[in-house]
Amino acid sequence: MSLTDTSGASRPLVADDSVIRPKRGVERLLAGNAWLVFAFLYLPILLLFVLSFNDNRVVGVWTEPSLRWYRAMITDSAVLGALRNSIVVAFISTVVSTILGTAAGLSLERFRYRGQRTYDGLLYLPVIIPDVTMAVMMLLFFVQAFDLLGAMLGVSATFGIGTISLSHIAFNISFVAVVVRARIVGLDPSLEEAAADLYASRWQAFRRVTLPLIAPGVAGGALLALTLSLDEVVITSFVAGPGSTTLPVYVFGLVRRGVTPLINAVSVLMLVGSMLLVLASLLLSRQRNTT
Amino acid sequence: MDDHQLAGTLDAGPLAAKTPVLDTVTTEVAAVSGIEVDAPLPAVRLQGVTKRFPGGRNHDPVVAVDDLDLDIRDGEFFSLLGPSGCGKTTTLRMIAGFEYPSAGSLQIFGQEVGLEPPNKRPVNTVFQSYALFPHMTVAKNIAFGLEMQQLPVDEIDRRVAEVIELVQLQGREGRRPKQLSGGQQQRVALARALVNHPKVLLLDEPLGALDLKLRQAMQLELKRIQEQVGITFVYVTHDQEEALTMSDRIAVMDGGRLLQVGDPEEIYDRPRTRFVADFIGDTNLLIAEVLDADTARLYDGTVVRVPTGAPAGSTVTLAVRPEKLGLWHADAERDLRLDALTGTIRRVTFLGNAINYEVVAGERAPVELVVRQGNTPGIEHFADGERVRVRWLPGSVAVLED
Ligand SMILES: Nc1ncnc2c1ncn2[C@@H]1O[C@H](COP(=O)(O)OP(=O)(O)OP(=O)(O)O)[C@@H](O)[C@H]1O
Ligand SMILES: [Mg+2]
């Protein structure tokens, strides 16, 4: 990269290659860095992917490609149970938190009431609280609530799918509210006024005007909630009851007993699931830009 | 003369010449006004309407509209005119139902509606931003109000087609608002409101986003549509020219208060306050001392004939429009039917269709006047520094209250 490289016969009269030249070096460096980062991020994924098709019982020793561990995965009742739990929890918490989060976003953007500012600040707390803190909080809360329920109504409740779902709802509401709110902010408030002016009731104005227009935000929030719920480990492991673990928590438990190739297959499953969700949200946001 | 004319149009009713588009409204309105024995019911009546918003700088409420009394007549094109922040939009939003008055009474055709929600009021709004529903086609936008009122489908189709013809949007029914020009969006907004046959149509600076040419074309168009459908229009604008050209009557507002209501001629020729005189058109303000009921004296000693309406010895401000003044040579013979002031031309400005002369009269306490003469063929031109006589008909001077 010396200065003489391009000083040939075709040298332009306006000699500004000296300005461009050093920039090329920087560009190469940046490009190289990008490849490095790329490799750093994706080599492990590639490794995981390849090894999940390894026939050997020992993770690191390659013998021959096979679907052995995938077969083991779909016949393993513990994995399937955890997967089912994950899906049930994700479904419940996504539906509930999307409804409540959208309502929270709307109420913060469209109405004025006493204590709104405090609510505004507190709503986002779950986004910033460390997971472990949140987990301990939820655990304490459930223990107290169960005691109270038992003492007052004689009902005995236990940890399980219900408590996991409630915990996921608790943190997902905040995330949904953030995403939906961003969409409402960009919405001209006179659209809702126009609906009311044209004889729509509150509910009709919401159904016919507001909801269709914030739908991409609501869908984005729902996808985020779904992804977060499917990935959650810390809080779930605190509030899960015996036999009601979710897939990531189950994998976590397996790893502590030693890495088996089965984990690779399960991890690939989760990876593919997550990527499909991200893909869906990308498609959704592209659609949002074109309409 | 003006009052007489207005009374005439009211008696005959703007409903007499009506297209079949709005037959239902016609009969409804006629039925309502039939109850009243003498004066017809005003379309909108505001009595002592005040609007305070919480939270100014020192947590004092902001008074956006202050004790407004206003009658808007049935079938008229009524403009709310005033500078930015004077409370025009707030007044309109209270009539629409988007804001509730802090005090006072608000009636639409005799019915108290001050606390009704917007969807329960027989009025529709054309928003400044148009507020068209972006996810619906033109036809769906226009049909929205009728669908909400659960009208039969065939009637909805008929009325949508009618109003699309009225605003000349044929062939664009299937488009989305984004695929239309600003002027076309404006028409959709108008059609979406008009299709409901509202008793009152509210428009908040509907032409604000259009360029000058289109704006002028739409002014005529709006006026044509208003005359055709005969619905009361309440039109908010800060553009005095627009208000003057379109309105049957104008209300001038400032600082949340109503300063003057009248037809365009009245507002222009006989402004009651300094603010109104200044805000609408150009004006010459002259300080004068009252001599008696019919005469006052300017500072330079000139005596002018005006109905002063103030005790002798007090000081009043006179307003006279530049184009109501005429120029004459100083040494020419005086016409005693005209009041006049002798002075010197200080500056001549050529405006194309007119010429502005700045004239200074008097030595110790000079009076400055702007005279505007139309650039018509044969009119005499004067030069800088020339001695001239500025003359006017006594009736063209207005006495201001402040
Ligand atoms: N929602 C609100 N909260 C607080 N103050 C408000 C609110 N709406 C209007 N105001 C205040 O009330 C006053 C009148 O506002 P308004 O919008 O009616 O003015 P306007 O005459 O329509 O002005 P413009 O020509 O700029 O539209 C302004 O001082 C404004 O700041
Ligand atoms: Mg306004």
C-alpha cells in the first residue's frame, strides 16, 4: 500500500488519490474485522449444527453422520414434555401479555389520568431489573400468595405451568407495551377523533381504526413476547414446580449432568425455532414499511 | 342595507335552493325551525363558553377560550378568524365534541350538546391534516360514517356515489389516501364529512396544506359546494383574505376572546377595535380629539367628519383604509363634500396593480398616511416630494373603541 501503486499514466489531473488511499486501508481493516466477527458468531453455530448429526455418544468425537440424536429427541418423553410445557407457557403468556401490554401502551399514550407518570416509569421496571432479582421476587410473591390462598379459602395451589405463565406474563407486558407504544406514537391522534366524529363508539373506533393501524406493532410485540418466553431460563427455573420444566430449563439441567449429543439436537431445534420467529418478525416489519 | 339583505336570505331560507343530495337534512331542519315562532334557531349557539387547559408555566390554567357568546345562523358560511393561538381550533373542537367546555352552554339547533361525546352530535369535521384512514380506500373512508350509523348497504352505496360526484372524485374510489394528491385528499375529507348530511360542518384550516393556486381553486370549490348543499359551515382560518372571500359572516378572535362579528364588508369597512382594523387588511390609524358628536380634530389641526360617539375633548383612534383615500394636487380647488389633509409625498411604491404613496402631513406633530391608488389607465401619478391633498368621503373613516 505504497503511494506509488496507482501513480501510473492514467493519473488524473486533480490529484486526490492521496485522500482516498488511506481510506482503503481502513476499509480493508473493517471488512476483515467484519469477517472475524462473523466467524466468531457463526462458527459455534455451525459446529453445533454439524455435531448434532454426529453418531457418536461422545460429543467431540466424529464418527459418521446420522439422525440418531434427533430420533432420540422425539422419542424422549422428558424432552417432549418440556417442549409441550414451553409451547403452552409461551402461548398463554403471549396472548395475555399482548392484550394487557397493548392496553397499557394505549392507556399511556391516549389518556390522561392521575398517577400516569408513575405508572409510566414503573411499567418498564421489568425490562431493567436483573432476571435473578425478578425470579426471587416472583418466587416470594407466589409463596406468600399461596399461603394467603390456603389460609383464606383453603385452596392449595402449587408451582407449575400456572406460575411459570404468570411470571412470563409479568415481564412480557413491559416488552409488548414498549413495542406497541412506539407504534401508537406515530399514529395521528386525529384519526381516532375522526372515527368518533363519524359516529363510531369508543370500541368501534378501536376495532376499525386504531387496531388495524397498530397491528404491526401488536404483532411485533407478540413475537417478541413469544421469543422471550421460549428462551427464558432464570425466572422459569425459580418458579417451575416438579415435573413442569420448560425446554430451555430442561437443557440447562442436562448440561449440568454432562453434555450429551442429545443436547445438540435439542439446541438446534430451539435455534431453528428462534430463527423462524425472527424471520417472521422481519417479514412483518417489511410489510409495515410497504403499506 | 346589509342587514336587510341578510334577513332576506334567512327568510327565504338557504334551504329553498337545494339539490336533492340533502333532502333529508332539509326537512329535518325545517321541522326544527318550525317550532320557533319568530327568529329561526341558530345552528350553533355558544353562551359564555370558556375553556381552560390545565398546566401553564406556573400551573395556572391556560384560558384558551374566554367567555364566548356566539350565534351561528342556519345555512351560513361562518368563519372564525384570528392569529395563531387565539383559540379558534379550541372553539371548533368544543363544537365537535373533542373538548368539553369548562363553563358555558353550547347548543346545536337548540339542543344542549356541551357534554355529549362527538359520535352523538349532528356535526362532522374536516381536519386540517385530513385524518383520512390510511388503511381504507377512498370509498371505504367516505362510507365509514354511514356504516357506523348502520344504514342499509344500498343507501350507503347511493350516498357515497352522490357525494363522490359532488366533490368530483369519480374513478378514484378504489385508491388509498396515499395514492392521492393533496387536493384530492382534501376532497375525500370533505366528502367523508358531507356524506353524513351533518347539520353543521366544521372545517379547521382545511386548505392550510395546499399551495397557493390550488388553495384559491379550492376556496371557490368549497364555496360552491356549501351553496349547493346549504349546510352551515364553520370555517377556521388565520388567513384574512380567505375569510373575506368565502364567508357570509366572520368572527374575529384574539386571546380567546371574540372581538367582532359581522359580514365581510362590516369587518373590513367598520372595524370596531384597533386589533380588527390591523389584522384585516392594511389600515391607517389616526389619533384625533373629539370636538362634538360629528367632528374630530387630527393632531395637525385638520377637522374631520366622523360619528365620534365619545364626549368632547376625549381622544379617539380613527381607522381608514389606504384605498379609500384619494390624492389630489395641493393647490387644486377643494371639494367640500370630502374631508382632506394636505401633506408631502415621502415615498412611492409601485405594487403592479396599485401604487402606494406615503404622505406626511403637519409639521410639529406629523400625521403619516398610506394612500393606495389603483394602477388604472388615465390616473394621475405623483412623485416623491410633491405637495398633495389627501381626500376621502367622510363615511369611509371608522372610529375605534380602543
Ligand atoms: N390540549 C391543550 N392543552 C393545553 N393548552 C392548549 C391545548 N390546546 C390548546 N391549548 C392552548 O390554547 C390556546 C389556543 O389554542 P388553539 O389551538 O385553539 O389556537 P388556534 O387559534 O387554533 O391557533 P392556530 O392558528 O395556531 O391553530 C393556545 O395558547 C394553546 O397553547
Ligand atoms: Mg388551530
